Amino acid sequence: MQEQRELQSRLEKKQMKDFMGVYSRLVQRCFDDCVNDFTSKSLLPKEEGCIMRCVDKYFKGTERLQTRFQELNAQMVQQGNALPGR
Amino acid sequence: MQEQRELQSRLEKKQMKDFMGVYSRLVQRCFDDCVNDFTSKSLLPKEEGCIMRCVDKYFKGTERLQTRFQELNAQMVQQGNALPGR
Amino acid sequence: MQEQRELQSRLEKKQMKDFMGVYSRLVQRCFDDCVNDFTSKSLLPKEEGCIMRCVDKYFKGTERLQTRFQELNAQMVQQGNALPGR
Amino acid sequence: MSFLFGQRPQPSSAEKIAAAEAEVEMVSDMFNRLSDSCHRKCVPADYREGELNKGESVCLDRCASKFFDVNIKVSEKMQSQAAAGGGAGGMGAMGGI
Amino acid sequence: MSFLFGQRPQPSSAEKIAAAEAEVEMVSDMFNRLSDSCHRKCVPADYREGELNKGESVCLDRCASKFFDVNIKVSEKMQSQAAAGGGAGGMGAMGGI
Amino acid sequence: MSFLFGQRPQPSSAEKIAAAEAEVEMVSDMFNRLSDSCHRKCVPADYREGELNKGESVCLDRCASKFFDVNIKVSEKMQSQAAAGGGAGGMGAMGGI
């Protein structure tokens, strides 16, 4: 009971941390791919456009991969083939 | 005494985490190096062969590096040259 | 009060960890950029020179980026434009 | 990733939590790696549009599937090596503690 | 990065510490990424001298500024998407726990 | 990596554990970086056979040795700079807490 609450609370922290991780990796990835001109100190319009499309694409990609990942995980647990379940 | 047990338990967790880290970096490295064809959804035989050799090689390399690392570390502690020991 | 001390202590650990992180990323970066000859087992003089300049440059760059980062962060908090402060 | 944690008996409740946490962390680390690799392999870095196009979507699906397969292959290989006795390292006691 | 944490009410004191810690960690993770990207983009890997030259210094300044802008843009975009309801994923329950 | 932790007095027992943990973490982080760099530099990514050949083995040995040397050089340099007073940054208080 208390064990479950403890686990729950840690999982929430983990999820928060995961989200932060996705967020900051996304910022870095889009920055790296879209920003390569350092003759100005503000984002150029074409860089800003690139960033926006990059974010959109990255999130859609991440959602898609999450769905696949969960399906594959569920499938694997169900089959349990050669792989001892818990 | 209790301090030691506490430390011991944390070190065990650390070792587990280290092993997990080696494992998942290995999976990513071998995937990145061996899998580049996405016209099928299952591994091709040549990809599978590459993965198996990659895993073998990576583990042998890791073991070798660990041995070297420990030797070098021991040597450094022993000499303590210019480097204050604990 | 006690809350503050707890926070303080964790922040100190965090800072230590951050410093370690900067240190080990620096070692890897300078190694990767400066050392590419494995016909000998000791550093060549030109590799050693490269490492020393790399460390100097990396630290100066990091300090400069830290200053900028803090300015930009302060500026953003002050403006609070569109971005709700705490 | 539960197959990696299936062999050992796990007695105390603190240990159960630790094992569950380790598993969650492993799974999410694995997902992050899959995501990084598959984005890199399937989504070109020019971002002409914000949508995933058909080719990218299919590539991501297959990439996830293949990454999973690699994960299983590697895990099987390590289990059979471990069963065959030793091998494959384990990160023993490293460093000078 | 405080803008990312501004919306929610934060009741208990343990939660306050956790939130503050999460924020510190986020800020320093962000700084590390900025630092990696900007060093890579602005400082050539040949290290002819130990000083930052003028061009490298200016490049680092602008790089920091642009990285920050990207961070703000992304955060605004995510907030407006979240406000518009759902979208943008959230790392839901992953894996098989 | 113990040389990095040798200077300070470490009083309380909680602090001793924290310091020991920090050291272990540092050592294993360093090993992971060494391992990544040396595999990349010494082992070609085509995997024609599962064995390490002679050239790869020797390269890994030398690579480990050189990585270690770099670690020592950098540590010495930082200690002498710290002794010379300040310099070398320290990650001061970052961000807006």
C-alpha cells in the first residue's frame, strides 16, 4: 500500500524527468539542424520556420514511435517467447 | 558499519545501472552500425549476422578496456606522482 | 528552514555533479579532437600541446557562455513577456 | 524490457521498488535511444514541412520494429552466454574504491 | 527556464523541493546542451591557440542568444498546443509496468 | 580518479558516503567515455568478424593509456590553475533560482 504510493510518486518524478528529457533533446536537435548562421544574434525568419516544422515533426515522430514501442512491448510480453516473463 | 552497508547497497545499484548502461549503449551502437535498410520490418540475415559480430566484438573490447583501465588506475594510485592520493 | 537546508545541500551536490560533468565532457572532447595516433602508447608532444590549448579554450568558452546564459536568463525573467514567471 | 529482470528472486519490498524503478529507467532509456536513432535514420534534417510524410512514417515503424528485434537478439545472446558460464564481462569492480 | 514551471500550483513542501530540483536540473541540462552545440558550431577543432579569438567569441555570444530564442519558441509552441488541448504527446505510460 | 577528491577534508559520515558515491560515479562516467571514444577510434564499424584482431587490440590498449594520460594532464592543469587562484570557472550558480 505505502509501497505502491512510494512507487507511484517515483514514477511521477520519472515521467516528469522523461518529459524534460524529450523537451531538451528536441531543443538541441532542432537548434543543431536549423541554426547555422551566426552573423546575427536573433533568429532569422527562415531559421524560425525551420524550428517550428522541426518541432512539429519531432513530436509527431515521437508519438508514432511511442505507439509502436508500446505495441511491440505488449506483443513481446504476451508471446514471452524464449524470454522469461516476470 | 551501517554506513558501510548503506554504501554497499548503493554501489550495487550503481553496478546494476552501469551494466544497464553498457547494455543499452551496445544495443544502440550495433543497431546504428548494422541496420540501415528500412524496406522491410524484420531484420535481414546479413543485419542479424552483423549484430551478432558487433555484440561479440563490443564485449571483448569492453572487457579489454576494463582490464587496462584497472591496471592504469592501480598504477596511478601506486605512483601517486604529483597527484595527491586519498 | 529545514526545507531550505535540504534544498541547499541538494544544490551543492548538483553543483559538484555539474562540475564533474563539465570536467569529463572536456576530457572526452579534447581527447577526441587531439588524439588520433595509436602507434605509440604515450601522448606525443604535439598531442599534449593540442590538449593544453583545447582545455584553455574550452574553459574560456564555457565561462563566456555561462555569463551570456545568466544575462539572457535574467533578462527573460525580468521581461516575463508572454512567459508566466513563477 | 521485463525479460532482463525475470531470473532473479526479489525478496524485500524496498528491493522490489528498486527493481521496478530500474526496469522503468531501462525501458525509457531504451526508448530514448530508439527515438534518437530512428529520427536520425528516417527523418531528413531539412524540415520542408511539419508533417511526417508517408515514407518517413513507414520508415519509423520499421525502424522501431528492427530496433526491438536487435534488443531481443542481444538479450538472448547475453542470456545464452551467461548460461554457458561467465563471459560477457559484467562491469565488475571498476576504479580504485 | 522558470516559464516551464509557472502554471501549476505547488502545495506541499516536499513537492516544492522536488520542483525546484527539477528546474535546476532542467536549467543545467539546457546549459550543457547549449554549451556542446555552441562549442561545436563556433570553435574549430584544431586548437591553434589557447585563447578564444574575436570571431569565436562573437560566434559564442550569438550562438547562446539564438539557442535561448529557440528554447523560448519551442516552449511557447508547446504551451499554445497544450492550451489548444492535448497534442504534443507527453511521455504517457511507457513500457510494460 | 581519486586524485580529484584528495584535497578536501571530509567530516561527516553522510558526506563521506556522498563523496565516495560521487567518486564512483565519476570513475564510471570516465570509463564510459573512454570506452565510447576508443571503440569509435579503434574498431571499424563493419564487423567482419566477432573477434578483436591484433591491430584492434593493440589500438584499444594504447587508446586507454592515452585517454588516461589526457585525464591526468587535464587534472594537473586544473589543479595548478586553481592553486594560482580562481580561473577555470566552476559552474557557479546557474539559472534563475
